[in-house]
Amino acid sequence: MKILVCISKTPDTTAKIAFTQNNTKFASDGVQWIINPYDEWYALVRAIELKEKDPSTAVHLITVGGADMEPIIRKALAIGGDEAIRVNAESHDPFYIASQIAAIARQGTYDLIFTGKETIDYNGSAIGGMVAELLDLPYISLATKFDLNGTTATVIRETEGGEETDEASLPLVVSCQKGVAEQRIPNMKGIMGARTKPLKVVEPAAAETLTSIVSFELPPAKAGVQLVAADNPAELIRLLHEEARVF
Amino acid sequence: MSVLIFIDHSEGQIKKASLEALSYGAAVAAQLGTTAEGIILGTVNTDLATLGKYGIKKIHQAADKALDALDAQVYAKLIADTATQSGATVLVFSNNFNGKAVAPRVAVRLKAGLVTGAVALPDTSNGFVVKKNVFSGKAFGHIGLTSPVKVISLNPNSYAIKEGEGAAEIVTLSVTPPAAKVKVTAATQATGEVPLTEAELVVSGGRGLKGPENWGMIEELAKVLGAATACSRPVADAHWRPHHEHVGQTGIAIAPNLYIAIGISGAIQHLAGVNRSKVIVVINKDPEAPFFKAADYGIVGDAFEVVPKMIEAVKKLKGIA
Ligand SMILES: Cc1cc2nc3c(=O)[nH]c(=O)nc-3n(C[C@H](O)[C@H](O)[C@H](O)COP(=O)(O)OP(=O)(O)OC[C@H]3O[C@@H](n4cnc5c(N)ncnc54)[C@H](O)[C@@H]3O)c2cc1C
Ligand SMILES: Nc1ncnc2c1ncn2[C@@H]1O[C@H](COP(=O)(O)O)[C@@H](O)[C@H]1O
């Protein structure tokens, strides 16, 4: 079996969010980059677990990004996976990125493609569905549990205020979130091993870009908190009712 | 040219997020000088013609029970084919669970630019630019769409439902659904509770509550307010609360009218999921807790003393015995 795991990078979750060049560029100076948590903690780890159960499984990682993606993809390889592919292109258009992933997936004939739920910087939650459509495969989004029995996958996905159990045959695209696996910390052996794992760099396939970021904007600052005395919660409820009018 | 809005439903009910999408789609249509139409797959207990009051002229329906369960692939084909047949140039989804499954596929089928997480009407003064949530609620991005067809996925609780007058014409979808490849074998719905993503009021607890046995007062405050409950990540990680209640950068992002945070410190990753709430109330015994900086109202005090009094005050206000 062959699994393709989609890996992206995001600023560290504590990074200061600011913009430069007249609010058109993210101010990346001094920003620490990490593997997008959903890709690292859930998609990647679940793929590794499937390989641990069935050692004949091959786990390939793919990223669409520039050379600055290399330390991130190496870190992902240190957690697990056999080899990585980097498509040498930078874009924030989901259609363009998905087209690149689909092109690689077509060449590799994968049984399973895992993505994270969303990137925590651009919050698209779109790549998995787009890749599935480009490959004409079924797509199960926002999975909280993934099990495999032969070539049949049983997946639990989150719905509004509930969940749903789905069954589908491979090949399949699944976007992963909390519940699918538990975060793993790379160990020394993994880190050493990752240095020699193949990391292939390929040039992008021709694909259209359908969206572009025009500018960014920070939300307006809060006016400041209005404190109510601890012995008078009734006053807080009155303010919420009469001043804020939220109920 | 028209605007086509996807109407999502579960258990026979149209989701509130879809009423927001309908209102939004009608406003987009008005802005473009065209009409708004809806598409619904499966069956509901609502008289669909009444959806006209949200500004919808026509609703395409495939009243096939087999379509009550979502298969993203089947849905995408039906929606995209309908869009092409009806000449839709803008499609609107809610950026909820089903919307996230379907909108990206539809966008690919139509070679349409996609913006998910939209929070405002498009700016059409110079091109077509949609404001969306980025950096997990810490900023907004203005995204330009250059393709002839555009797909917008609207964040829940970002656009107010607007009701007017009117009835929609119901037309039966003339396309046959392909066979579903995903089989839904079970579905559970927490009954009687307000789903977190649709909730206007949310009461949330953190590690300051010490243990799951102390959640009774959180649930009661939520109940008297008609609110949903949420929690911080360590609370879900420790299994004090179910994981679907976990809000934040790595949980779900919400934007209710009121978010009451009790015994939560206000770490940056937590704020990322809740800072688009219209009003934030913080109850924390530590006056230095970072959450107070993001709050509109607060009480510096012990939750175990403050919350029971809040419950009493709400009961009194609402005349609940
Ligand atoms: C990559 C990453 C992603 C993360 N994602 C998330 C996320 O999505 N969501 C999330 O929530 N966290 C997330 N975190 C964790 C986050 O950094 C914090 O650790 C977490 O939010 C803290 O939870 P808490 O506020 O419940 O607990 P604590 O930080 O322990 O705070 C407890 C608070 O309760 C107060 N308190 C104690 N007793 C009382 C009392 N009797 N009455 C009133 N107040 C009291 C204390 O003063 C304190 O402020 C993430 C962390 C990382 C590194
Ligand atoms: N540039 C990229 N390269 C590889 N995978 C990506 C890239 N961007 C996003 N993904 C994958 O798609 C998922 C959803 O991303 P998004 O739709 O951008 O929120 C992520 O969690 C990743 O698994």
C-alpha cells in the first residue's frame, strides 16, 4: 500500500501576526516556522501507524513550497515516512497547490492521501477536497478516526454537533483532525535517519492560479475590559442584557 | 448570470448557517444586479417556498432520500451541473462541516476561484475581492478572485440573517445523481444541545475548574442562557470534556455573540479560536490572566463563587424558578 501525506508549514502558534509592504505581505522576520499541526500530529502520525501495522506500506510526504520548506519536511521525515517530494513552487491559491499535489499523486498511484484539516495560517480547509476532485476520488473531510480493514476504510467524521461513520473503498482522500492519532515527538534515531531519506525536488506542473491575496488587515483593538465586582455577578448579567444586549 | 446558494440540512431541518448563506447570497445577487437561487439535495420538513423570504427566487431540489446523507463527490457533481445549467457565476456555501467537504470539489469542477471562511460581502468596486478570516482569527485577508465563476464559503455567525417577503419557485433538479462511493453506516447527533458552531452564546471552561466533576455549573449556566458549552484544549486532552468542545487554534474556531470564558488563562492559541466573538466575558481569579486583555467584561474572582450567582441572576432575569 502507498500513502501520500500532504505537509505544509505555518508560523509557530505564538508568532506575532503583523504585515509589511503596505499590508500585503506577512511579516516573517524572526518568525519560527513549524509543520502545520494538523499535518504533523494527525495525518502524518496516522500514516506512520498504518505502516507500523503493515510494514509493506510506503509513506511518502509531499509539500508544495520553496527551499525554506526543507527543514520542515526533514522534521516530518524525522517523525516518520520513507521519502519526501517537494514541488518547487510558492503559492497561496488552493487550486494551484491542489493541482500540484494531484499531479504527483497521479504519477505515484497512491491508495490513500492524507491532508490536515486546514492550515492554521490561511485556514483554507480546501486542499483535500480539491485534490480528491482532481483525481475523481471520494473524500472524507474532518476525520476524527481512521481505520483500515483490507482496502475498506472506516472513518468517523465530525458534523454539526455530532459525528458520522463512513465506509469507503480505497483509493480515498481524507482530511485529518484531532482524534485520528496522537502527537509524536521525533527521537534521535528518527532525526539521524531523516538526513539520509530521499527528498526529491520537482518543478511544478502547469496550473492556473485563480485567487490572489490583495491585502491583509488586523482586527481593531478592543476598547478594554469593563470589570465588575466579584460579589456582584448580577450586575454583569444586567450589563450583558441591557448594555451589550447579547441575550 | 445568477448566484447559487447551497442549502445544507440535517434531520429534516435546514441549518441556521444556510439561512445566513441564503441572506448573504441574496445580497451578493443584489450587488451584482442578478437573482439568487438555492439548491437543496435530499429531503426536509420545511416548505421550501418560504425560503423566498430570504431573497431567493428559485430553489432547485433533488428530493431524493438517498441524498439526505452527504457524499461530497455526488453533491459536488449535482451542484456544479446545476450551476452550469442555470448560468450561476457566484456560488455560496456555509463554511460548516458539509460546506468544507463540498465547496472545494465544486470549485474544481467549475474551475472557480475559491474563498473559504468569508466574513463579509464581496467588494466589487474594483474586481471581486472577498474578506476572509486568516491566521486563525488573528487577522483578515482580502482575496481577489479572477476566474469567471467564483465560489464563496461563508463563515457561520458572520453575516446576519435577513428576512423579508416572498416565495421561491421550486424546480426539480433534472440531473441524475451518480452512485455514492461513501456509505454512511451510522450518525449520531447530540440532541437537545446547541451545536457549538451554530451557537450564538457559548459558555466555556478551562483548567481553572479543577476537574470534570465541577462542570455541573458550567452546563447549568449554559442551559439557563440557551448557550452551547466549550472548553480549552487541556480540558479536552484530559478527557474532562468531549473533544468536539475544544476551541482554539487547533480546535474549532467560533464567532458567537457572547463567549464566557471561565477559568481559562487566555493563551494565544486559545484566543485564536474565539477572538472573533462579539462580546467576551472573562471570569478568572487571577487579575493578570492574559484573557482580560481580550475581554469586554470581566470579573476577577473565584469561579466557584461567581458562577452560581450568575446562574441565579439569569434565572431571575428570565423568570425561571
Ligand atoms: C501548538 C499549540 C496549539 C494549541 N492549541 C490550543 C487550542 O486550540 N485551544 C486551547 O485552548 N489551547 C491550545 N493550546 C494550549 C494553550 O497554550 C494553553 O496551554 C491552554 O489554552 C491553557 O488552558 P487553560 O486556560 O484551560 O489552562 P491554564 O492555562 O492552566 O489556565 C487556568 C486558568 O484558570 C484560572 N483559575 C484557576 N482557578 C480558578 C478559580 N477557582 N476561579 C477562576 N479562575 C481560576 C487560573 O488563574 C488560570 O488563568 C495550544 C498549545 C500549543 C503549543
Ligand atoms: N503547500 C502545501 N503543500 C502540501 N500540502 C499542503 C499545502 N498547503 C496545504 N496542504 C495540505 O492541505 C491541508 C489543508 O490546507 P488548506 O486547504 O490550505 O487549509 C493541510 O493541512 C495540508 O495537509
